[in-house]
Amino acid sequence: MAQTIFKLYTYNPTEAWYQLSDGEKKNLRVRVREALKKVKGKDVISCFSGWNSEQFLGWGVEQFPSIEAAQKYHALLVAMNWFRYVQSNSYLGTETPKF
């Protein structure tokens, strides 16, 4: 049985991101959302944290129906060259039981 996977990520745009036009940035964000939808993933929350953190501009949480879906999503991001534009750290986990 597949277990729900959560992904916590932190990110900073790279210099390549800032070189894109507004239209190119929008197109890339749309492609990322489409890739997430393709694997039946969900954007739980995306947060801007640049106002209180010098280390990361933002962070978020995504939810996937299985580890295979999370892996497929990562492969789709690699295929679109996403990591040229965003430097990130990710942490995968499963929900812990309530006490």
C-alpha cells in the first residue's frame, strides 16, 4: 500500500532566474504546477520568508500519494532544468501518528 509522502523544501532563486523575463518566469512556474498535477501531488503551502531569513527566500510543503510520485516529480523538474533557476533543499517524510 502506498503511503503519503510530504516534502518540505527551502529555496533561493539563482542568478539565472533573475535573468528571465517576467513571462518566462510565469511560464516556468506554470510548468512546475503542471508537473505536480501530473503526479497527483498537492501544493500544501508555499511561504515567502525573505522578510525574516537571510538564508532562504522561501519554503513550502508538497504532498505526494507515494514515494514513486515524489521521485517522478523530481525527474520532471530535472527534465525542465528547474534546478538551474532555483537552489533548494528538500526533506521527505511520512506523517507521524497522533499521541
